[in-house]
Amino acid sequence: MDLRAVGGGRMRLRVADDGVGMPAAKRRAGGSLGLRLIEVLARQVRGEAPLAAGPGGEGAVVAVTFPDPSDLSG
């Protein structure tokens, strides 16, 4: 897990695991309650949270990108 500035007044919180991953159909369909919660929480901070497969197709990676709360210009 890491949190960093990515430029343009945006931050990214990235969380990854090395588990079995998730079928692409479930990623597109909104998936589980947990995935829906991630999407709702990302929208609350005016962000987005795409889900992707980890390196080599194993595990899962969620990278929530949102406006930097310390950036007073946005």
C-alpha cells in the first residue's frame, strides 16, 4: 500500500495483494459489496477507483485517485 502525489493536484492511494485475483467479468459488473463500497467511497472524495489484475495476472490492484486535499487551488 502506498499514498503519493501524482501531479496535477491529485493523490493516489494504491492497494495491492497477491491472491487469486478477480475474474474480469466481476470487475466490470461492479462485483461484490466490498468493491461497490470502494467505488462509493472514491466518489465521495471526487475520485475514481479502477480495479486491475496484479503483475502476471495474479492478485488485485486498486488505485484510488483523488484531488489532493491540501491543494487549496482546486
